[in-house]
Amino acid sequence: MGTPEQGDEFLGARWPDVPAISDPARTLFRAFDLGRASMKQIFGLRVWKELAKALRFGVGMPAGDTLALGGTFLVQGRRLIAADVAEHTGHVPPFEELAEMARERSSAFGTGPLASSVGPSGA
């Protein structure tokens, strides 16, 4: 996991209106049952395809524990309203889909969601 500052910088450029949670004690990793990557999840074909997309997206060098599989979760109050769990180390969360889901659900409930991205990118 990178530092909170690295997470802020990464998400600030991509999803600036959503706060992120840094989890250096890995409490959320355990709560959401996020694991560690296998060899296939590190070097598989899907990872290389996602890497090509990620480079176009503007992802820099990995930070922290690059074997930790991350996830992105939309939380509203005490309710989990959406989850995207990484299937491999090259996984890029569908930020646009999650943002749309957040807008739809927050207007339905009358409150704004909080997004939490947990992973080696530092958020």
C-alpha cells in the first residue's frame, strides 16, 4: 500500500470529488476478505491487457505491496452499496460505472456516498 498522500494524488486526478480511506493496518483488507495475488494473477494475460489500458489511463509506478489484491467499495452510511474486487494485480476499477452508480443511489437515498478504494495504489 502506498501512503495516504499517494492515494490522494492518484484518486484526486481521477475521481476528485470522492474521499478515500487509507488502510495501513489492513483492517479493511481483512473485513472485505481481500487476498494476495497468485502467480497467474501477477503474470497472466489479463494482467498484461489491463496494464496496457492502465498506462493509457495514466497509472504510474506501483507503490507498496504490489501483491495485495485491492478493491473499490461504495459505502453509504453503514451500508455497502457497490463493490469491485480485483481479480488480478492489473485490475483497474470501473470508476465511471461506480461514479454513475453512486449518483443514482445517492439521489435515491437523498445522501451522498463515500467511496473507499483499498489497494496497492495507496488509497
